[in-house]
Amino acid sequence: MKAAFRLLHAFCPPHLYEEIEGDLIQKFNRDVKIFGEKRAKWRLLWNAIRFFRSGILIRRKHKPNNAMLLLFLHNLRFGIRHLIRQPVNSGIHVVGLALGISTCMIIGFFFILN
């Protein structure tokens, strides 16, 4: 039983630990009544292991940053350089993109209205 809580304490975000520990203790007490103490300990360990989902582990390891803003600025800078260095090629790409998007929209509207 102690191993499950040590494992949980090592990886669980601090603001969630107390709530999750309380839930696990409640499940353990219920399982003791239903299955017996030996099987309830195994179920407690299994429930603690089931906690380790990628979303919870990633949330603990990485703090929010402005990576999306940096990515957008990098792509904007790259696009502006490309427009300045190769204006004809960029114009052809922009016209092709606009034509492709408008064609997809017309086809989509055709299927929606029919």
C-alpha cells in the first residue's frame, strides 16, 4: 500500500495529489469490504498505475510557454523573406492556394445544398 502512494507522490502534480490519494483510499476501503484485504491491495496498486496517463505526466513536466507564438513568428518571418526574394514565385503560390481553397469551398457548398 505504501508503494502505491510513494509512486503516486513521485509523479503526481502537487495540486492533484491529495484529491487522488483520497479517491484511492475510498476505493481501497470499498474493495476491502468486497474482495478482501489482499486483493484490495493489488487493486490499489493497479488503480495507482492507471493514473499514469500521458496528459497528466506531461502536465507535470512541462510548464506552459509561448511556443506557438514563436512558431508563428518564425513562419511569418520566413514567408516575408520568401515574398521579398522571389516575388513571382510567391505570387504563383498565393494564386494557386486561393484557387484551391475557393474550389474546395464551391464543391463543399454544392454537396451541402444538394
